[in-house]
Amino acid sequence: MKKLELHWKILLGMFLGVLFGLVLSFVNGGDVFIHDYVKPFGTIFINLLKLIAIPLILASLIKGVSDLKDISKLSQMGGRTILTYLCTTLIAVTIGLFLVNMIQPGKFISVETRKELVDAYSTDVDAKGSGRQATRSWTLATACRCGSFQYFWRNEQQQKHAASHFLCFVFWNWNDFNSRKIL
């Protein structure tokens, strides 16, 4: 039997995931199952992707520069890279603005639904403006002021603190971290 190619496996997995979500959204108690058992895996996956993106980009840049035979070409390559970045950013913003103005997402949402959404998420906005955010900023500012993240590793308590911040980033978002009172 012929093996299924990777791109077909990915597309099949995406289709089955959407189908599974749709079926469970119509089943009694399915939304609770999705929120309690499926969503955490998605959150962990997305946070791990965020965690690996910057080191991967940095490593590929370092590898690319180190493989250069002629250092004089570095300036020219950097200029081309910045120009390419600016052009692709301009194209992406143009496409995004065009689609938003053509589709106008949210235009067909009723006034009652808008009010419900504003009420539901206004508490999140208030929580982000409170002392929780200031604590996070103080921790990062203090760590950066020390010149390295050795600030966290002075003693065992600070090692646990740094490890909990890392696990918080991977497994939960910051508000969940503060609401669970992990520290």
C-alpha cells in the first residue's frame, strides 16, 4: 500500500480537526469538553511555536553570515534583506487593508451581540491595566537591567521563579498564570 504524503496528512488532520470541533459544538456538553480537554493542547502548541521562532531565526541568520565567503557582500545582502522585508510588509498591509475594507468583518453583528462581547471582555481589559501587568513589567525590566537573566538564578527560590515563568509562557497565557496563583 502506498504511503500518504505529508501534505495530504496535514490537510486531512486539519479537516478532521474542524469536523471534530463542529460535531462537538452541537453535542450537549461538547463545548465544555473542547474548552477543558482540547484547548489546552492548542494553547501549548501555539506557545511552543512562539518559543522556537526567535531562536530559529537567529540561528539561521548566524549560520547564513558564517557561511559567507566574502565579508564585503554582507552589506549588500543586508540591504537586500531590509528592502525585501519592507516590500513584503507593504504588500501584506495593503492586502490586509483591502480585504478588511471589502469584507468589513463585524458589520453584520447585531447591537445586542456587540454589547455582550464588550461586557464579556471589558473585565479582561481592566485586569490587564491593573497591577498584574506592572508586576510582569517589573520582573522583565529588572532582569534586563542586570545585563542577563542571571538575576533569576541567585538562589533556589529565584530558580523556581524563573522556571515557573518559563512554564507559564509555554502552558498558559499570563492572565491564567496570575489567576492560578502558581507562585
